[in-house]
Amino acid sequence: MSLKERITEDMKAAMRAREAQRLGAIRMLTAAIKQKEVDERIELDDAAVVGIVDKLIKQRKDSIEAFEKAGRQDLADNEAAEIAVLQAYLPARLSPEEIAAQVKAIVAEVGAKGPGDMGKVMGAAKAKLAGKADMGQVSAAVKAALAG
């Protein structure tokens, strides 16, 4: 079963169980998937769907930060609940140690010498680690590897 099919099945289950908050988060995800498919006139594979889930989670984290600064904990809690639903569709994440090891291999692979090669390394890292790791952590690991 593809990730898109699993999301559709989960949406049907949430409807049957009358889980309004979960249903809303899944509908938001399916809308983002359909939007991308229509805009680019393509059928998304699992990797692309994981990319969309990652993007939506990042948006929710940014929203939580803004809501907490504004003193709206109720809205921040809603966003946190959506993150919990969305994270179920992500594959297992790499640990910081695994990310560092992968980044070292990528740095050696592309022959990067210093901070000026950050873009080259990040391009390769994004292609290899997208969906498997938080890109913020990957970026920090790349900076550390190129600095040291």
C-alpha cells in the first residue's frame, strides 16, 4: 500500500470514528498533495509525499512558535496535535550520530574542502537524506563537518 493510499484509508477511518481534529489534519495533508499534483501535473510517489509532510510539519512548528509568542496557547495546542497526526506518515528518522556519519561520507564523496562548498554538500545531502532526517540537523552537521 502506497503512502497516499494509507493516508486515504486513515481519513476514512477518522471519518467513521468521528475524530474531527485528526480528520482535519489528514484532509489538510491530502489537499496539499492534490495541490502539488495539479500544479505540476504529476502523480506523487512516496518520497514526494514525505517531502510534503515534512514541509507541513515545519510550517506547524513555525506557527506554534508564533502562537506562543502571541499568548495563544489554544492555537499552539491545535498545531501540536496536527504535528502528531502528520508525524505518523514519516519514516523512521536518523539519529544525530547517523546524520553526522552520513554527512562525513557525503563530504568525502563530493570532495568538499571548506565552508565555501556548503551548497554542493547540502545538494547531495538533500538528495540522499530527504525524508530520513530533519534538514535543519543535516545543515548543522554539514557546517560542523566543513568547519572542522
